[in-house]
Amino acid sequence: MIVYYLRLIKNNIPNFFTVLNLVFGSIGVVFIMHKMPMEASFCIWIGAVCDLLDGLLARLLKAYSKFGEQVDSLADLITFGSLPSYLMFFLIEQKENSFLLASVSLLIVIFSAIRLAKFNLLNNDERDVFHGIPTPSSALFFSTFPMIQCNMECSWLNYLFNNTYFMLFSVLITSFLLISRLKIMAIKFSNWSWNANKFKFLFLFFSLCLTILFKINGVLFSYVLYILMSICGFR
């Protein structure tokens, strides 16, 4: 009996972090309702950490389950689809006071749902390389908007990210990239060998350097680096 419960706990450790992802995504939506975009952005970040941990722990503990896979997609849709969509809706409407313009941001959650559905239909051996940018990457990109808008250290970025047309363009191009056939590097590790993961290690190293040097702007630069490395075939 004890062995059974220990195995049950082990098998549900990844699911615990999946549910945490869902919890913080839901809290982020509440923050948007209370006009707190910065706090909502932090919820995306925490959700991304939980999403990373649930996959990592599932592989380490070999605790895979159909239930966990389904809950993971649902949590991703909330945290990395709905939350960034509502975040951009709030920022655009606050800037222009236009419901119609702000409604363009709903494309994020629509295309995120399509992206996740397509991913769920793939075989496991087809998931080593993403087709289209993953929803966490898209959400992390949008999470930088309220932070950069309040950051006066880099004036040109501050001006750009406060521009309504740039926000709309970002929504449109990211929505397209979510369902594109562009091959994107998957930051997943089935083993820790250098030869199999050298580009992933290099990306993580340069991302850390960029974040230390440029703080929140470094996260944006890391996102651009991620796309460029994938386009250039460094996967």
C-alpha cells in the first residue's frame, strides 16, 4: 500500500507543476481585470518556469500520462494563450480607447489554441523540433511589453513598445508565426550530452548573458536570438 501511494505521488509531481501553471495563468487574468499588467506579466514568467519544470520532471521521473498531457495543453492555453491576449487587449485599449483595435489581440488566443491542437496531434518523435513558435515563447515576448513601456533606460525601445501600430504588428506577426511551418528549436533535453544539445546550451548561455547585461531588454533580445538561431538552422 505504501509503495502504491509513493508511486502515485511520484507520478503526479509533474502534474502538480502543470496545475501551478494553470493557477498562475488564472491569477494573471484576474490581474488584468484589476488593471495590473505588470503583475500579469510576472504570472506569465512564473507559469513558464512551472511549464519547464513539469516537462523536465516528467522526463526525469518517467512520469508520463495522457491526463498530464491534456492538462498541460489546457494550462498552456490559459497562461500562454488567453493571458497574453488579454494583456495586449488591455494595453492597446488603454492607449487608443478603441475596443475594435484592441480586439485584434484576441488573435493570440485563437492561434495559440490552433498551435496547441496541432502539436497534440504529432507523434512523440516529431516533437524534437517545433513547427511554429511555441506558445510559452510567444507569451514571454508579450510579457515584456508592460515592463519595457515603464523602462526609460532605452528610449528607442520604450518609444517602440508604446507605439500602437507596433503592438498591433507584433500581435499579427506572432499569431502567424504560431501556426507557421517554420522549424523552431525545442528547448527540451532527453540527455545532457554536448553534441546533442550544443545549440540549446549556447542559446541558454547567451540568453543568460543578455539578461544580466540588459535586464528586461535582454529577455527581448533573447527572443530575437531564439528566432534567428532557428531560422539559420541552429537547432
